[in-house]
Amino acid sequence: MQSDGVPQILGSQEIRARLGAISRQRAHAIMEKPSFPVPVATLRQGRVWLASEVEEWIRTERGGRLLSGVGAALQESGGDQGHRAVVVGRQLSQDVAARVGG
């Protein structure tokens, strides 16, 4: 998932929404599974993942069960519900580009 050649990244809140508005504790347990994608960076606000890798993991590991309840409402309303995009430095952009083969 890319916009203008820039891969979309997700934080834990966005991942929770895609998993169906699960608790923080449950999300943490899922993100610690060996099969879960490796974060592309760790920022002051937490770890971030490539959206394409997370969504592929959801399709394969959770049988495509992406959303329910509040998570579906969040996605329909634009996903972030007040979260602001985090602009990260050149190093993160380079790391992400290298990870997606760009």
C-alpha cells in the first residue's frame, strides 16, 4: 500500500483498529508473535510497521478477519480518528524504501 511512492506505515492504534478494536494488551500479545511482521522503525511514540505487511499477515494468519465493530467504523471514517500523521526523518524513509525494494 503506497501513496505517491511512499509506503503507508501503521502504529499500534491503527493495527488495533484493523484487528477489530481489540484491547492494548491483546494487540501487544499479537504484535509479539514470531509470525507478526517486524517493525520498520521504533519512534518516540512507538513502533511502526508497513501497512502492506500487516494486512498480509491479517489475511494469512487470521483468515482474512480484518474488522468488526469499532474497527470497521474507524476504517469507514478514514481510519485514524484524530491521529495525526507522523513525519519521520530521511533514515526511516530510506529504511522503508529498502524494505519494500525501492
